[in-house]
Amino acid sequence: MKLIRFRLLIAALAVVLGSGIAKSQTSDDAAPTPPMQGHAMHGHGFGMEGHMMGFMAQKLNLTDDQKTQMKAIMEKEHPTMKPLHQQERQIDQQLRQYVEGTFDQAKVAALATQKAQIQAQLTVQETRIHNEMYQLLTAEQKDKLKQMETEHETRMQERMNKQAPAPPEQ
């Protein structure tokens, strides 16, 4: 249960982080930096979740200073994260050839091992980034985030219970 909460916290922090970026960019900015894709966000990146990020920033009542600091963290970490995401995408492209063509278990296993190593590096980096961002929150914001996380976890558990298959009849 703690692992689920930790993952939800990371996801929520990723949303908060993205909100800092989304809120701090103005229409007269130069070409925007490509959004970072978070492993906690399951590779979807922040582009699609911009509305959600703004929602989180509003719910947590982030100050302009917090948003600016979060944007600075993201910009500082972008050069570290981008190559890892590129490597992960390249491996995914290589794996696709074994879906569409002839399957080679040894090669797929080797690629899967490489991808696992990259994902481990991404997880470490993302957790460090999320920790930096979490430290920017006030005690009240941290409490609110935990409350939101608990509510989200409850909703997810309810959905899982509704979708659980019926036990086999004997």
C-alpha cells in the first residue's frame, strides 16, 4: 500500500512540476522546450496533461515563486532526462520490429534488459526531481497533496473493485 501511495505522490508531483512549467510560459516565449516525459506518467509526458497540471497548481495554491522554481528544476534536469527518454524510445522502436517481423527471444530479452536499466535510471532521476519539487511545498500544501492522493487512491480502488472479475464457479 505504501508503494502505491509513493507512486501516486510521484505522479502528483509530476503534475505539479508540469503545472509550474505550463503556468510560467507566456504566449510571447520563444519556441517552447519539448515537454519531459515522466516514467511515473507512463511516458505520456506533460503536454496532454497541461490542464491537469494547472488544476493541481490551483488546488495546491502554488505561488509564482514556487512555479518559477519548479520550472527551473525541470529546465536544469532536461539535459539529463532527454537522452534517457531517447534511448528508451529507440529500444521501443527496435522491439517493434520483433512484433511486426520474426520473433527472436534472445534479442528481445537483451533489449528488455537494456530497457529495464534505462527505466531504473529514469526512476532514480525522476524521484530525485520530484523530491526537489516536493521540498518546495509548504506544510499545508504537502498536507493537501496527501489528502488529494488519498482521495485518488480511494477512487482507484473503487474502480478496481468494480472491474474485478467474478470468481470462477465450482
